[in-house]
Amino acid sequence: MKLSEEIFKALRCPKCMAILKSEDALLVCSNNDCKKIFPVINNIPVLINEENSVFRISDFTEMRETYFKTTIVNKNPIKKAIVAFIPSIGKNIKAQENYSNFARKLLSYSSNPKVLILGGSIIGEGMEPLIENPSIILYESDISFGPRTQFILDSHNIPFTNEYFDGVVVQAVLEHVLDPFRCVQEIYRVLKKDGLVYAETPFMQQVHGGRYDFHRFTHLGHRRLFRNFSEIESGAVCGPGMALAWSYKYFIKSFFSSKKTRIPLYPIIHLTSFFLKYFDYYLINKPGTLDAASAYYFCGQKSDFPLEDSELLKLYKGIM
Ligand SMILES: [Zn+2]
């Protein structure tokens, strides 16, 4: 396996946090009371604590579908052309600017910051300023194999030693985990003192990802989720226009009960609602958007002083 010595030393057993030993193509927990065995598939360690996860290690050794299809490749050129022609109904207005700010902030603390990306099997929307900066060392992880996956892990038990990362990115992930509070605790644990987190989580979005979709957060609910972090910045990333387009799409979809009957409608739905997202350029920073956005972001710094719930209410910036 090609794990560098430094990364190998930072990895931990996701069940008991003991150090791991490398044996043939496997990683083995060094704790005699645990001794869990973790496979390495195509140089990607699969570090899942099965006792605290909806996933099984065999899901990965047997290449079962976990969230994203393992091959998202449309081979039919006609279908490909149709898909390319259909306009998107969503637009993340803020991510690129937020990632630029996040990268700058990381580099003000360290010349080679280590950043863990949760849900990083593919490049997240607007993530280019982070991905393309050669000074930033990325640890791209997910619960599915994708073009960018370096580690298979479940955010409920992040298999890295305490205080290892300068930054953690968790974009469009926390709605898909069973216990987002537990996952944010883990993010807190693996961050260095004063480490930075960047999160994006939906509010007004219908179920996506099928069975792997469990939570939504208001702007304040999202702030509370990160109560052990001091806020650098927060707000909406995708606005009410996108939320309306999604509602319209899912309203129409509700009339049809199978994928086969729904898919032919998508070009019509998208062509009659794609323009709604452009309203978000105007709306994204308005106070009303804090009550109506499709998704919110939070950028924060690990802190020793949790945000009190009584203080939380003072942070409401919507319109009452
Ligand atoms: Zn162990």
C-alpha cells in the first residue's frame, strides 16, 4: 500500500482509537481487545466501525452501491447530449468565494495546512480554490469510491488521531448522517487547537440520495450544531429561488410513482424553472433569505468556549 509514513502514523482504529499495524494488504488494530481488521482496496483504506455505522466493510470489498453509484458514467452519447442540454435548477452562489476565504485563512495559520474533506469522493461545488492550491494537503474521504476518494470512512468515527488537521470541510454531508451532532464532535476532535471548519448543509431541499437522507437545519440550528466553534462567517449559499425550483420539481414528481415515468419530465421541469436560481444573486444576502434558503454555510474556528443556548437566540438575523 502507498500510504505515506506520516499518514499511516496518524491513522487510528475507528472502533477503539488504537494505532494500526500494516499486515500484507490489511490494516490491523494493535489493541489486543479489539484486533479489528480493515481492508485496503486499490490503495484506499476502508476504516469503518461497523458497530456505529449503517455501512458494512463488505459493502466496499464487494463494491455495493453505498450512495453514489460507483460508476457515474453515461455511455450513451444521445443521453449524454440531452443531459448536457438541460439547464440546472440549482446554483451555489457563495461556495467559491467561501472556499477562497477558507483557503486564505488556513494558509495564514500554516504554510502547508492539512485539510480533511468529508464527502470528498467528487469535487464539491465551488471547491476549486481549495483543491487547486498546491500548498494545501488534502485528505479526501467518503463512504463511497469516487474519482477523488483516498479514504473510506464514516464521519461518526473519524479514523485519525486527535488534533491532526488544520481544517475540515463538510459540504452537503451532515444531512446524510444519522447523528450529525456526533459527527461534528468528531470534527472537533481531529482539529488542531484553533483549527477551522467549513460546512454547508441544506435547509429547504427535498429528499435526495434516497434512503441516505435524514436531517435539515435552519440557520440557527446549523449554528448550534457547531456550538463548540466560534463563528467566522455564516449565511446562505443557495437561495430561495433554488428552493422554489426544487419544490416545483418535487411537486410534479409526486404525481408519478416510478423513475421511468418521472425521468422524461425532467427536461420540461428544468426548462420551465431553471431561471428561478438567478433571483438568488439578488436575494442571497437579504435577511429574509435566512428564513428561506435552500442551504446554509458555517465557517468557524475550534474554541474552548461553547456557545450558550441563551446566546444562540440573540444571533437570529431573519425577519420576525
Ligand atoms: Zn481497535
